[in-house]
Amino acid sequence: MNHAPPTSNIAEITPILSNLAEITPPLSNLAEITPSTSNTAFEKDMDVHGDATESLNEQRDRLDEVNPFQEQIDMIKDPNYQPTTRDFAEVCEEECEYSSDSDGNPEEFQIDFNFLLVSIQLLLPLILYCRACCSQAKYKSTKSGCALDFHCYCECGRQWKWASSRRIVKNDGSTSKRFDINVIVTSAIVTIGQSYSNLKALFDVINMPTISSTTFYDTRKIAVVPAINTVFAAQKQLIMEILKKIGIPIDAASDGMYDTRGYSAFWCRYIFMCTLTKFIIHYKNMRKTSGGASKALEPAAHMQGLRELISMYAGYFQNLPPIRSLTTDRCLTISANMKLHFPSVIHKFDLWHLIRNITMDLWPKRNQKQMEPIKLWLQAMINNIYQSVADSNGDPLLAKEMVMSTFAHITNQHTDFDQITWFKFNKLKACRHDAKSTSHTGFLNVNNAKDMNAWDIVRKIFIKGNRLEDIGKISAKFCTSECESFNSLSTKYAPKDKYFHEHETTTRLSILHWNQLKLDEFEGTRVVVGGKTSVNKTKKEKRVKTCKNASTHEWRFKIRDTSIDIMKNLKKVDENTEEVVSGDDDEGISMEKLKDNEYFAKRMARVFEDICEDDEDSSSSEDEEV
């Protein structure tokens, strides 16, 4: 599948070059520098910069010597300059001679992009050049966001226009006041998870014209957000078709994430992931009500989201239930809701959360002096939890006994577990290893008080709270670690140190990004290419993580193109307002229609009542003070 963004003819997609014929002299050999040939001005620019091994001074010297526009610029700046039909072609010939390799063969440069950053000092001479009298024209320019519009007047009477971007041509044939570059820039900023302030800061440093905040948020609202919803719905339908083709009930994992740190969260996003394909198949955003508690958001979002998920996939797998199992963290409220409201769904706990909780209690103490006798055993005891859950084959009692057998093993007791008094073993009577493992020299001495003190500290951490009972409910096959990875990626679009009022949009951007990564892996276009070193935040240790090649992020190009299409469907209401046409039944809502809208009228009535009440309260308080 070709994931490259769609391209068209260079004359249609390059706003500067498409108007080149309008601003250059009508000479026969002008075709030598047009983009349709290999000897383009871009080849000249590439050659001017020279080989990467050249020194900076050598490159500067060569730039001063061969600048193809320098002579023309000097002539235009000269107050005594008299325009003639002088060879503009001479510059072109010199350029064509220079745009060649060491063997004299012309170099080819494939233009596969839509826009260029061009210095205004190099662009103005081309725009203002009158091809009738070869003189410099005067001009008036207007700015509309990132787009510049020039109206040129020459002393010979000739006039012409040039714009750095094309205006959007609507489907009815009329021309919009909006430029496509402003829509594309807005779409790009939104889909890469940046804000308008970052965009403006970037353009201010470059000293480029940028869109205003009003234009940005207006375009985001009427074009980009509807485009995100459209692309999200298409991706969701594709994933549903993939899961239906697989044909087995879904084993899901779920986890929640709050919009802020601490216990002051206002929003909670709860997501459901297919453990087989790692696709995000559903989400639920829950908002805290007045006087409510933040910690209640996650169980509520879980229950409503699971109901919607079951309803969404009902009938997809013949007569089988759509959701076979659900793996969550060890939240007591979610566990109670699963037993009460979803008894047909197998509920399992996530091993990753249990291991993380034990490790976070255990690791800060590992360097204490009292832990020296057992320090060398700690990592092996953690690893044994994984092994015990996997080897128990879903037997909860056997899983608990396998985990607790570690404490007998480190005291050099490998048999006769039925005689142990500190834990009751019913199914496991001896260690599962062979005799060679008993040759270890670091076993703890049961008669040594220091050894047994360290042993008891670790045992209490393992059985703290409901951890021992929850080991029997751990899923041996599924976990929520991928959900945590998604939560980490989502902070790119909704960081916790900033407030976002459009949580639906930021959530959908995160899901589009994540699912595109998994779709690329599903199609074999995203593979492991290496590794990088990172630090485990829990253990404070370095580890190597696999690296995969970059994704195509096809969804961003689709949102860009869909935003342009939505702009083409804007229906002109009057000279200053436009409304969105989203379908046959939805004609959009203009400001005139909002005045007659029942919902709008009720909202305005409520606001008016609140204002009146506030005025009455303030006046009464003033009377009391008097």
C-alpha cells in the first residue's frame, strides 16, 4: 500500500512556480529554467551549496561569485538603471551551465513537495519584473494569514496580480475568501499536537506572516475538527471490519487516565484495547459533576464504556458474546461492577500493576542494611511471580502457592511444604526445580535473626492488602501495559500541565495516532530497526528498548485533505458569514438561524435569568449595606 501523501502536477501544487509565467519576461529560452525541465533553479540552489565537505568560507565565496539573481538585483536597485531587453536569458544560461555534475551532465532534482520557504528579497524582483518593458513595478500587498497577495502597477500601464497561495474554489464554482495555505497550516498544527501559541512563536522567530488566533480557531472549528471526526469514523469502521474478519470474541484490556495530576482531575478518559491486535476499539470520556469525587470517574467511565462496547459489537461473532474477557487493574469498585453488571464477561487482573506495586514497595528498601541478607534474591523473587502465574494455567490456588514457595526456597527448604507453619500449602508439596539448584550458597539461615528479619520484611510486602488473593485472579495471557503505553502517547496531544476543553478531539487524535502505528505493523510496513537505551522509572535501571521505523501517519494527510474538502462545501450566507454544509439533512447553522433555534433561545434565556438574579443579589446586598 502506498502511504505517501497524494501529489499532483507541480504547476498545480507549487504556489510560487505556478505563477512564474506571469512574472518573467517572454523570452524563447525561458523554458530552460521552468520546473518541467531538469535544469531548474532548485538544481542551481543545490549546486550553489556544494558538497558537504566544503568549508563554510568556500561556500560563501562561491555564493558571491555565482548568485544568478545578484546582477538583476543590483540593476533594479540602481537609480540610474534604464530598462532594456537585456538578456535575462544570460543568467539562465549561466545557471544551466552551473547546474551540472563534474562530468558536465545535467543533474536532476525531483520536486515532490507542495510549498517552499522563499526569501522575500529573492522573490520580490521576480514578482515586480514587468515583462512588457522590463522595468520594476510598484505594488500594493495585502496579508491574509500566511498568504500574501500582490497587486503590481507598472509605469507602462500594465497591471498584474500574484498570490503566494490559491484561494479555495468551492464545489459550486465560486471562489472563497479563504486561502488553502491557512487551512493546511491549521490542520498541521492540530494534528501534530501543538497549540497556536507554539505556531505563532515559530513564525515570529522566522519573521514570517502567520494566521491570527481568530482565523486559527475558526478554521479549526469549522473544518479541522469535522475532518478529524470523519477520518476517525473511517478508521474505526476499518478496525471493526478487521476484528469481524478475525471472527473470535474480543479479549479486551482497559485502563483510565485523568486530565491532571494528583486528586484534582476534572476529566477521566477510559479506553478499551483489543489484546490480540492492540487496537483501541472504544473510549469513554467522563466529566466530574459539581461536588463529585475524581476517583469516582474511572469506575463510572468503565461501566458506561463497557456497555457501549458490548452494544457496538453485538452480533459480530454469530451467537457468541462480543467481549469474552476484560483485564483491568485491581480497582475494587470496577471488580464489584463486573460481578454485578457483567457476569458473562470473564474479569481478570493485570499482572503488570501487581508487580509494579510490589516493586515500588520493595525497591526503596533494597539498599538498607537490614536487607543485605536477602538483597541478592529480590529480582529472582519478582521474576518468580511471572513464572508462577504462567505455569499455574489459570489455577488460582496453585498460583498463590507457587509464589509463596519462593520464601521456602530461599531458606534452603525444597520439600515437605505440608509441614510449613507460616503458610498452608495444599497442592504444592516441593519446589519445581531439579537438585542442581540446591547448590546455591546464598540461602538464608532460619536460625539467624538478621536473615529472618529481612525475610519477614519481604514476605509482608508480598501479602500486603489483597495482593495474595489477587494473584489467583491474575490473567496469565493478557495485561494492560499496552494501555499504559497509549496513555503515555496521548500526553502528546493532551499534556497534563495544560487544560483542554475539547477532550473528544484530543482523545480521537491520540487514538488515530496509536491505531495508525498498529495498522502499519499489521500491514508489515513498520518493523524493528534497532534499539535504544532507556531508564526504568521503577527500578532506576537502564534497559534497551526496541526501535521501529517511522510511521507514515497517513491519517494526518487525510485530515488535511478532508479539511480542504469541507471548506469547498462551505455555503455562502452573506458577505461576511459562511456555514458548513455537512449533508442533505444538515444545512449547517448560521448566526441568523441560531437566533431562531429553540435550544439557543433557551440557553440565552437561562443566561439572562442568571444575570438578572446576580443583579438582584448585588442590589439587595447593597441595600443591606446602606
